[in-house]
Amino acid sequence: MLADAALPSPSPVRARSASVELTSVSHRFGPATVIDDVSLAIAPGEFIAFLGPSGCGKTTLLRIVAGFITPSSGEVRMSGAAVGGLGPAERGVGIVFQNYALFPHMTVARNVDYGLRARGWPRARRDARVREMLGFVRMSAFADRYPRQLSGGQQQRVALARALAVDPSILLLDEPFGALDKNLRLDMQIELERIHRDAGLTTIMVTHDQEEALALADRIAVFDAGRLEQFGTPQEIYDRPATRFVSSFVGHTNLLPGRLLNSRGEARIATDAGPVLVLPQARPCGRPGRVLVAIRPENLRLATSGEASAFAAVVRAVMPLGPTIAYDLALADGTPLKLLHMRGAAPGATPGAQVHLQIADPTHCPVYID
Amino acid sequence: MPGPSGSAAVAAPAAAAAAATPRRRLRVRLGRPWLALPLLAFFLVFVALPVLVLVAVGISGPDGLTLVHVHRFLTDGLSLPVLGRTLMLGLATAAVALVLGYPLALLFVSASPRLQRLLILLIVLPLLTSAVVRTFAWVVILGRQGLVNETLTGLGLVGGPVALLYTEPMLILTLAQIELPLMTLPIISALSAIDPRLTEASAALGAGRWRTLLLVVVPLSLPGVIAGVLLVFAAACGALVTQSIVGGGRLLFMPMYIYQQGMQGQNWPFAATISLMLLISVLAVVALLNMAGRLATRHLHV
Ligand SMILES: Nc1ncnc2c1ncn2[C@@H]1O[C@H](COP(=O)(O)OP(=O)(O)O)[C@@H](O)[C@H]1O
Ligand SMILES: [Mg+2]
């Protein structure tokens, strides 16, 4: 897609990357609590994703970090200093808005120049910086175009160049890839990853796309209804989801209701569907009583004949998804179950067949209170 | 086939029309341009026809066609200055209305919804009262025993009443107030259409309020400004009642001039000529302003 696969230019971003700490930040719009007691700390140079469903408050929290919104309560600190009352420019944030918000009446070059002029840079230095930034995002050939004459991906690169030109210490991106089609999205994700790697700039990206968050972020903050559900590396989020919400929002999961029978040693869980599961331990909930066991579709496999079976199930449908095959299964009592395995990695099964299942890695089956 | 080219088939020779399939003719009849028919009829009867009548009356003399009235208009030394003064009045009124209306529109779009409801009422209120009523309200304010003079003399700031009524500056101010909604409403609509993220982006890039206003908000609201200026200009040029009552007998503008020549002088051909000249001049200024506006905003419509 990128015609000039040029040698990566040295990053023009001379970042003094800032750290960000949010302490008990809450925000209300009228009676509605949109951000509910969020605390998190971001290290300099980290790439963070705010992940959650639409309407969970990601944009609002990003705008609080940017300084567009003063939170109802709580504190925002950057590089250790409280920034309450400071506007976005004083906080040193660079922002790429969801729709890019390029100035429609200015050329690409004038858009990138805008922040430099506002800062009163001398003409020659501004011109050099604009050229440098447009080269960095590979838009030099479009300097005299107007935003309307650009594609979505090109507009986004200009928005990035404009935000980065003034040397921000934090880059904020709101759903940066939402408006792009799938192929272009991957290109731009690679581009953003390159920019972050080269510049080492503290970056916060808002997204509702879990794959995007898992692919790009050093750490992911998962939100639901204004609450921070979990803040951790992609691996922690995926393999050890802290709450039922995270386990079903990030990736697919089978939630099996049942009873945790014991509090010590190996956890024995009598599922309502019949089988008794044995896990090395019950986490995060270890208290005997009603629970939900989360099993990822790719953590289930078809048992070979003669192997002990955790479940018996009937195949309802088989869906080849390219490199993987998805099985839609039903347990004896009708509970639906999804299973995913690599094509050719296991014996096939046809709809209607009775199959036996095994949990591939029982250490990655979180147990939640029901 | 889309409507406009479809309607060409109607005008085509009979042979071609006969060749058209029934379905095509049906589509022509239901095509969108035909929805404008009532408007077209209205335009023909109430705009095109009167203008034609004006032209006919203006160039008719006792011995057939004549340009004697046009010649008189251009050379009598009175008509052209009246036309010039009228156009200047329109431009000055538009300028004053812009200076008053733009901040008002800014105030409106930045106000809370509750304040907006109050403001919109205040802004459109002048439209809900007749121009005659508004004009006489200004007479009450500006007259020798009017509000302003009573206040000034009462405070001892002036010895006697100051002449305010029947002066051109006060006429411009009055017209600007009366036509203010025509300026404010289009600007409000243009300002509301500006993506608030653009001003946020400007602030985040380090621009202060004034820089954002001058470099982002004003350029993007130009379409509304142009519409407002055109409307106020045209309205002020033709505001017979206000011009006559606040301007008084000594300030003569085109509408009153036409009235005098026609109703009082019974010189209908000359009155028709003056009317045409006013129409042509106003349209010319409107076209010029419009063109300038398009040039200034061409990048908004790429
Ligand atoms: N300016 C506002 N006034 C009132 N409610 C708002 C405002 N902005 C956002 N909200 C509400 O706050 C919630 C969170 O919004 P937002 O932060 O935009 O969510 P997200 O970006 O995660 O989709 C939504 O329910 C939204 O309707
Ligand atoms: Mg959002």
C-alpha cells in the first residue's frame, strides 16, 4: 500500500515522554456517572489502549487526560505534577481526533504548520519542521492539497503529523482506525506502531476493537460502564481476565455455570451441564458456591479416542474460518459451547457426530463468582 | 435517466418524443424538476412578468420604443447620486449589522441551551413585529423629545435636543437593527455547523481564543456572513418605510424616488426605468459580493 517503502527516516519526534497518573478520577454528566473512580499509572513511553464497548466512557476519560474536561473529582498528574486547570497545550498533549479534525480551509502544510505558528516559531524553522513531519508520515507529495482531497488514511497521517509537529510529551488518539477500511487499517496500525517505536512517545489510544488493543498496546485498560475492570499487559488481559466482563469482552469465551465444591487444593467444579471439571486452582474466585468457569474456544480440543474425556458433546455446526475451524457444540443438556482449532491439527468431526472434549490448558480457565 | 436530461426529451422533436418508450415518458413526468412547477409559476407571475412590464413601460414612448428615460436617468445629475447613496446605504447597513450581528451569533452558539432559548427569542423578535412598528419605535427613541435626547438633557450633558432623527448615521443604525435577524440567523447557522473538534484541535495546538476565532471560526463561518450581508444589503436598499420616516424628507433614496416619480409625478415610464436601474444595480452588487465570497470560501466546497 505504501508506495515508497523508504528506509525508515530517523524520528523527528524529540519526545520528553511524560508519565500519567490518574487518582480516583470520577466524572458525572448531570446525574449520570460516566467515569467511576478510575485510578491508573502510565509510565513514560508506554503505549496504552483504553478498551471498552461504545459508551463506556473512553472518550470522556481521554478528554479528561487531555484537559478538555475537568473531572468531577479526582486528580490527574503528569510527570509527577498536578495538571488540574491546565489546558491541552500547556499539558503538552498531542491529539488525533476520531474524525481527524483537520482544518478544511487550510492545505496539508498549513495544517501541520498551525501549531508551530501558534507557538511563534520563526518562518524558516517552521518550514523545515513541516517538511520534516510530512516526510515522516510520507505525505510530502500532498503538502498543497486540501483535506477534502485526501483519503481517510492520508488525512489520518496529516493529523498525526500535525499533532507530533509541536513535540508533545503525550500522544492521545481517539478511535484512530475506526473510519478506515480493513486493509488500510492494518497499514496504519503498522505505521502507528513504527511511529511509537521510533519516537518512544507516551501514547494513549482509545478503541473498542480488542484485536487492535491486543496487537498494539504495551498495556490495556479495559473499561465497562465507566469502571476500570482491568489494567494489564495483553497477555494478562487475555490469559487471566480479572472479571467476567473482561473475559467475555476480550476474545471469545464459553461461560459454564456450576458449583465450586472445595476451597483448598485442586478445584473441583460441578457444572450444571453435568461434567465435573478439575482445575489446578480456582481464580480469581476461590470461594465455594455458585461460579462461572470461562473456557476460551481455542482452549478446548477434540479428545483422541482412548483419552479421558472432560465433556461429551454433539456437533451442531462446523465453520472453516481460514486457518482455524470453529465448532458449534451442544452439551448433553443443550448448553452451547464453541471450540476453535487449527485446520488439520485434530481429527475432524461432522455435524451430528458425538465428540469428546479436553481442556488444553486448565491453568487458563478463570473462575468467577456467579 | 436522471431528471434534468429527461426533461430535455420533452423539448426534443416530435419524432424523438414518439420514439421514447412509455416508461421513459412516465419517468419524465414524475421527475424531480417538476416538483418545482408551483415555484416556477409563482416566479413567472410575480417576478418575471412584473420585470417584463417594467421593461416595456420603461422603453415605451409616444412614438414607439425609446431610450429617452434611460438617458435622462444617466444624465439628469440627480438620479445617479440617489442610486449611489442608496447602494452605499445598503452596504453601510450591512457592515453595521455584521459588526452587531457576528458577536451576537458567537454569543448564541457558545451559550447554554437555556440561554439559547431566550436569545433566539430576542433575535427573531424583530421579525415578528412589522417594520412600521419597529420604525416608529426608533422615532420614539431618536426624536427631539425622544428617549436619547431626554436622557442627555436630563443628565445635563447637552444644552438642548441633538438632531438624531433625519440623519444618515441614525438611519443606518436603525436599518441595521431592523434587519439584524437577517444577518444573525445565517451566521448562527454557519457557526453551528462548525465541528467543535476543530476549535479543540486549535486549542490543543497552542492557539489562544483570538487566534482560534480569527484563523478557524471566522473563515469557516464566511458562507453565513456572505448570506447575511447579501440579505441585509438587499433589504436595506428597498426599505421604503424606514428610509422615509427615520431618514426624513431631505434624505432621498431610490424607493421613495420611484414612489415620487410614479405616484406623485405620474411619470410611469421614468418610474419604471428607475426601478429597473435599482434592480440591476442591487443584483450587480449581490453578484459581486457572492463572487468574492465564493473565492474566499472555495476550499470549503472542494
Ligand atoms: N458532553 C456530554 N454530555 C452528556 N453526556 C455525555 C457527554 N459526553 C458523553 N456523554 C455520555 O457519557 C457516556 C460515555 O461517553 P463516551 O466517553 O463518549 O463513551 P465512549 O467513547 O466509550 O464510546 C455516554 O453514555 C455518553 O452518552
Ligand atoms: Mg468514543
